Amino acid sequence: MRDKVNKTKDTISRRDFMSGAAAAAAAFTIVPRHVLGGPGYTPPSEKLNLAGVGVGGQGGVDIRNLNSENIVALCDVDSRHASRTFRQHPQAKQYKDFRVMLEKEKGIDGVVVATPDHLHAIVSITAMKMGKHVYCEKPLTHSVYEARKMAEVAKEYKVATQMGNSGQASEGTRLMAETIADGAIGTVREVHVWTDRPSNGMYNVYWPQGVERPKETPPVPETLAWDLFLGPAPERPYNPAYHPFIWRGWWDFGTGALGDMGCHAFDPIFRALKLGHPTSVHSSSTLVNNETYPKASSVHYQFPARGDMPPVKLTWYDGGIKPQRPDEFEDGQRLGTGSTMFKGDQGIMLDYRLIPGSRAKEYGKPPEILPRSPGHYQEWIDACKGGKPAGANFEFAALVTQVVLLGNITLRPELRDILSRQKLEWDGANMKITNLPEANQYLHTEYRAGWSL
């Protein structure tokens, strides 16, 4: 029999955890999507007609995971990069411009969006306004404003949505929340989460950050529609330093290490601790410029009390930076390249395992109080066919994304000096930075002429 920890008055009981589920973005179901037979409804017995936009990398993985449905159209600005997915679905119509595809393919039920980050909102919102269900890769958007807009449009048009942070459907995410709800580490007031992206050393570079714009202007490959790749981003000459994949480190196209991995890592933390908007954010980093995110940074969020739960400080680390190694670790135990550490007043949890190992063995598993997932992709399919909302539907995903991308604003080179002396104070309800008005311009980016939401 495992030893039950003593409950303090601050410790979360299972009853408290479950009763607060709605305020928590409800751990795994949020707000009924629509009544059966409403807009976009597809009978459960029928296959969905799906289209993909950006199918050369992760988008190709997404499409393969949705092969149970009809893949009727595929769109990518680079036919060479997308060639594998095109070959796997010879029956699907091929396009370079998603707008042309959506106009011509009237029978599409749902759209999978896996473009670079700066196009997520424009493609997704265009599709949702046409009544299409949308699966969009993480991070949900390129800006805080876009994330808020995505949630609003999804609600207005009553479509089924899912962000591509597949870990939200995992057993580990549920064990993490259930262990905290069971009071196994007492009251949590501090969380640390880290990743080695974009690089943790000379020989492990995922994509470059902290670099300047290349001066060379090679010709655009014949297979690439460069103007469509740029989309709403400011015009610049083509260079292989941007495409494929390595666009992630550039301010104009990606959201850096925090944007890329934060929506994965923050999701289970938000669920387990019922987090909403933070009250303040500040950061420190290596040198940063106007072109790319810094090579390494740490971002500190302060969250207010939630009901009986006390304030929480969440610290993010990237570029190989890690938190201090806890005294509770056993000799030889490492922090690893990427993990989440909850610090409670009665113990520590690394991801969903208690520390040290002897404590984990003694404790065993928490009581199962959360519903299990049929699978990340299946959640979205079921929602499209009239089932309950997917776990990372845009209402919840937009909240997490806004908080993640708020951290990127504190890394802006234009704010670096002033933010070395103060924090950003955040009014989440009104989407406003209250103590530094000039920082509000970074909640959104100006689109190139011809592009809009």
C-alpha cells in the first residue's frame, strides 16, 4: 500500500480538482461544439473529405495519421518538398495556393494546416469562415492577437478544431494532472520547463537562432512559389536559410524555441494547475537581433491564485539552459534535455514521475479520475462528426498559445533594455500590456499588402 501524503489546507483534493474542471479549460472537454445537424455536421458513419495545406514536413505526418478519411486535396508552395505526400495520395488534387484550393474544392469538410507559423491564422480563419473544420499545427498562431481571433472565429462558425500538440492526448498528461490532484507533492507553487531547442551544442542544431539575414540572393527553385511562402510576411529575397523547416528561428516566419515547444510543454501544466493568463512576464537571453530569436533564453511567468490554489511561478528555459538540479535527485540522475519539473511543498515531480525513484515506487499510480483519449487525431475526427470537442480545441489552445507568445514579446530586441529594469504586466481579459504601452504593438504583426484575416 502506497503512503498517502498528509493533506495541507492548500493541497488540491480530488473533489476540488474535478469541481474546478470547467475553469481549467476543463482538462479535456471544453464548451459543446454545436448541436448535431448544425453547421459542418458530418454523420459518424461517413468519411470526412480532408485537405492539407503545407504537407511537406509535419503536415505530411498529420495527413498520414488521418488516412482513415478521404484525402481529397493537397496544397503546398513547394512541390518538391511535398512530393512524398503527393505520391502517397495520387487521387488528391494538387495546389500551390490554398485560396484557389478552397474556392475550387467545394466538398471539403476539414482542413489540416501545417504551414510555417506566420500563415497559420490566415489559412485557418479563411477555412473556418467557409464552414470547414480545422486541424492546425502548433503553435496555433504567429501572434497573440491571432490566437485570440482564432478562438473567436471557431466559436462563431461552430466548427471542430484541434491544435497539433499531440501530447495532450497522452497517458502521461493525465497521470501528471491526476498525481497533482491526488496531493502527491502537496501544493505546487513553482514549475520549471526546459528544452534543448534550438540547439544545445555545436553538433545538435535543430534550426539557427541568433544569426543575421543572409546577404546572398540565389535564384528561387523552380518548384517553390516564394511569394506564396512569404504570404503576409514582409518581402525579402529567397534564401535556403529560410526554407524548409529552418524558418522557425526567424521573427518574420516562426516563433522560436518557445513558440515551437512551449505549446507542447505548457499544455499539461495548464491542465494540471488550472492556469489562465499570467499577471506578469519577464525574461533574460543571449544577444538578440531584429532577424532571429536568441540562441538561448529563460522566460518567467507569474500566475495568480485560482480558487484555493496559490500563485504559481512558471519558468521556461531553452537553448540548453536548465534549472538548478534539485537536492532530491539521486546520485547520477540528470535533468535531461527537455522535461517539466513541478515543485510542491511535499515533494517534486519530474514530468509525471515522483522524485526520488524510491518515492515513485512507494507511491505507485494516482487514482484514475480523468477520461482517456481515443487518440489525438481521432479526437478531431470524432468532433468533426458531431462528437465532443477535441482536447486541444481552439478555445483552450488559443489560451495556451497567447501565454506562450507573450513570452516572445519580452525577447524583442526593441524592448531588451527597458525590460532589463521591469516586468511586463499583462491584462489577459483585455489583451493589453498595462505598464508599457509601446509593447502592445508586438501583440500582432503588420501584414503585407494583399493579406488579411
